[in-house]
Amino acid sequence: MDRTARLDRLYHTHDGPPPKPELRVALLGGPGRADALRHAATLHLHTSLAAEARLATSRRRGGLTAATCRTDAWLSRLTATLAHHRRAAVALLDQRNANSQ
């Protein structure tokens, strides 16, 4: 059983508080690997959320006229959400590139 499966099993079978960070890091293969996995998971989350926001924005925009686009609060919120997740993903990629040099 790999480390991620063991950690998942630990979370599903433990009724008390979550394991201490030291135990989670040890189960994932040390601090370097734990940081890499955390970084990759965060990047994947922001990338997925940006894709969903992009799709929702295009669907919303398709149902509006040019005049109503400027005042549609829902479209504005979707656009802001898309921009946030794109900025977060780019920041994570920049951080990864800076760490690899």
C-alpha cells in the first residue's frame, strides 16, 4: 500500500482529531515530498476551478445581450472568480519555477 493510500485510510478510520502534521509529513515521504504534493494539489485545485469558472462565464455570457453584459452581477462575479484562480495558478507556477532554479 502506498503512502497516500495509507494516509487516506488513516483519515477515513480515525474518529478523533486529524493526525499531527509531523505524522502526515512522515506518511508522505518527508518534508520535501509533502511540500511537492501539497503544491501540486493546490495547483490542480486552482486550475480546475479556473476551468469551471471559464466554462460558467462563457455560458452566462452566451445567454446575455451585449447591453446586459455590462450590468450583470453574476457575470461580474464569475469573471472575478476566474481572474482569482488564474492569478493563484500563475503564482504557484512562478513559485515552482523559482524553487527549481
